[in-house]
Amino acid sequence: MTAAARLPRSIRNPYRVPRPAVISFSGGRTSSYMLKKIVDAYGGQLPSDIAVVYANTAMERPETLEFVDRCSREWRIDIVWVEYLWDAPHRTRVVDFATASRNGEPYAALIDRKGFVPSISIRYCSGFLKRDRIESYARHWLGLKRWHAVIGLRADEQRRVLRMRAMNCGSRTGAHAVLPLADAGARQAAVLDWWKRQPFDLGIPSYAGNCTLCMLKGRAKLIRLIRADPTLADWWIEQEAKVANRTGPDGRACESMKRFRLGETYAELKAAALDHRDLFDDAAASPGENAESDSFDCHCTD
Ligand code: SF4
């Protein structure tokens, strides 16, 4: 072992992530910034024991899918696309840019299977649609028993970083979380500034990333997104309608299993968004809103 290799990783380049590693690529600016830094740290080419995996919920915007594909082509990186599919081996379907679902099919199928919608309190979507699919790929396709799960949490997302370090996301499964952005002190401003100097970009505001109207986005952001494209709400309304008669284990009505967001259905949210007497909501949804104002789960990073 060289003297440099004996140094703690934080003193070495944090982007030279320990291996074998599986990078969770979310298709956002932060995660792609991290990916490029890792590629650069390895001299422009990832070693064969570092994989990059994008878990497609099919509720991301088309711009996100195009961005994932563009990053792959521009930086000459193999990005593996995976989706949830109950009947597939290990519940995981390997797809690509051309064959990926685009109308929420994996997410809707998961809701059908569960019989209730995820919510802020029971947020099963991220685990099933992203974390488990990436871990499944690592274990069954790559044959790994233990690996480093590289996740794009920044230094300015301290609550999430601390939570992730505390639970070391997925360690029971063999995945050991590594957070190079947090280790490197990379903050949102630096990421956005870096992207301004690149020849291509995501093309949508960061708050429009991940699933279109994720219940973890603040209400003001949801209102703004629906105003810009009212049809975005329809899939979410449809999912809530499917479980409208859902009851709890004791047979009584259980509101939290029928709604993504407590206190307001997506039909009500859409009506509020289109009610122009409510225009002041819009002002609160600034694109520069602190990233921690929304509490995304570990594999739903920017
Ligand atoms: S972005 Fe939101 S809705 Fe989509 S998987 Fe993550 S937590 Fe669930």
C-alpha cells in the first residue's frame, strides 16, 4: 500500500471513491456533478468495478431522461437503467433510454401491489423503486456481496447526511454508504455554478426534478409546477382515485393510505393551483429555495 493510500479518504481526493462501488445516479444536477467529479478523479474513465445505475420511476420529466442519456454520451460512461417490475427476476427490469417506461408504469404497478399510496409518513416509493432496484442490480447482476453505495448528498444537506451516516443506508444488505460530495464540502451554489459553465444542462429547474409532483416537494412548488402544466397532476389524481375506498386493517377508513399528502388530495391541489385568487402561493416557490426545505429520501437526491 502506498503512503497516499494510507491517508484517510477525506485527505485524499474524496471523489476517488472506495471500490467496488455502485453510484446512485438520480438524473439531477447534483448527482451528475458528483459523477463527473468521480470520473475525473479516475483520469476520465471509471474503473470496471465502479458501476453507475439510474433507477427510473417513470414519473420523472422527459428532460431528466434525456439528461441521463446525454451525461452518458458526453462523458462516455455506461449508465445502467433499472425499473421495478414484479414479474422480472429480482423484481428488476434492466432497460435503456429507448425502452424505459415514461408514463409512471413501474410506480403505478407498485401502488397496485401495495393497495395504498405512499405518503410522507409511509414513503415506500423511494425504497422499492430506487434503493432496492439499485441494490438488486449490485447483488444479482454484478454479483457483489459487499459494496460502496455512492450517494449524491451535499455538504449543505446536513440533516440528510447525518441521517444517512447514522443508518448507513442499506448496510444490512451489503451496501455501505459513501457520500463524496459531503466529504468534499460541495454545496448547492458550487454545483449550480459548475453547471452554468458546462456545454449542456438539465434544462428544468432543480425543484422540477425527481418524480414530477413528489409529495415531498413543498406545496408552493407543487402549485407552481401544476400551474405551468396542469396535466402533471392527472397521474397523481388517478392513483389516489384507485385507492379511494382503502380501509385500514381494522376496516375503518384510513386517510393516510389514500392520499400522498395529508390534508389535501391532488385533485384539491390542482383546483387550488388553477384558482387564480391564490396567486400569492406562487411567490413562495422560488427556484433557489433551500434544498433541505424538502425532505427527500436517501435515493431521491437532486
Ligand atoms: S421522488 Fe418522491 S415520489 Fe418519487 S420515489 Fe422519491 S420520494 Fe417517491
